[in-house]
Amino acid sequence: MHKKLIITIDGPAGSGKTTIAKLISNKLKIAYLDTGAMYRGVAFALNKMGWSGNKEKIKSFLQDIRFDLVYKEGGSLLRMNGNVLGDEIRTEEVGLMASNIAKLQIVRKYLTKVQRRIARDVSLVAEGRDMGSVVFPNADFKFFLDASPEIRAKRRVEQLRELGISVNYQDILEELQKRDIQDSTRAISPLRPAEDAIKIDTSNLTLSQVLDKIMWYVKGHS
């Protein structure tokens, strides 16, 4: 890309935004920022240290956290304190805790600042819950992906099983619906499409069809 470009991909869990964001990143040869992984990384670390909900402790904890995004053609690596965030943060337990800490203003304020810093000098595809509505309101292109809860739960089960994690569909569906309610009703940066976002229902679309729709729009309006 000849000029710095910011593309945001928002949506609930299982809507396909992670896979699509990675595909766009590869197509355009720009960095991919998984902001959900940042919340999961913080949640995983807090859980590991036995955090009990004390807000003073989380303030001190955040001061010692550093994120950086390493981009090389063919992929992006998100690191927290020098360590690549991997499959250990992809469990449903960590996901629910990440949704819980995302309600805390101190956490959102810190991570929003980090995300904007990362985007200052590079083109990227930023994927999350409030990228177009809050973090990058002036993004060049904004997309909001969605799908029915049942379809999203099915995708999530397949994704976790590919990681070797045994899960039950009904449990995943209930957890997903719980997170949907929590994410969309929180007071701070609720899950919702930006007013100028292009909405795509991925329920009955293949990944290729979703990617083609987005790339048609980006290339046709760049």
C-alpha cells in the first residue's frame, strides 16, 4: 500500500472477523492487530497471578505490561512483554474473563492508547469489538461482521477442536450468548457497529465470499 491505511473489522465472537482480518492482512501485505488477544493476554496473566478483582492491583499490573506488534510479510506476531500470545489464551474461560475486564475503564483506556500507538506508523487491519466505533473512528474502512448465535457457536466449537480442546456445543452456545449480552450492554465501549460501518451477515457466506465483498469495497474506494 502506498499510503498508511487503517481497516477495522468488528463483530461478536464467531462472526469470522479473526480469519477475515488475517486474510485481508495477507492480501494487502499490511499488519494485523488482534485486539481481542490483548484483552485475553491481560486476562490470562491476571488469572495466573490469582487476581481477585482489586482495581489498585490492576493499575499497578498494567504499568508493567508492554505490547508490540511484529509484522513480517506473511504474518503478524503480537507480543506481550516480549512473549508471543499463543493458544493458551484461546480457552472459553479466558475469553469470559477478558469480557469481564473489558468493562473496566482503566483497562480499556490503557489498551486503547496502546492500539493507537501501534497504528501510528503502520498500515493495519484492526480486529475487535469497538475498533471502528471507538478506537479508530477515522479509519479508512470499517466493517462489522455478524452471524446467528447458532452458526457462531458451531464455528467456535470447530475452532477449539482444531486446537485440541474438547468442548460441548450447548455449553459454547450459552457462553457465547452470555458474552454477547455482556459485551453489548456494558457502559464503556459496548459492542455495536460504527454508524458508517459496512455490515455483513456471514451466516450463509463462505470465507471467500466475505473476503471478496470486503476487498471489492476496499479496492474500489481506495
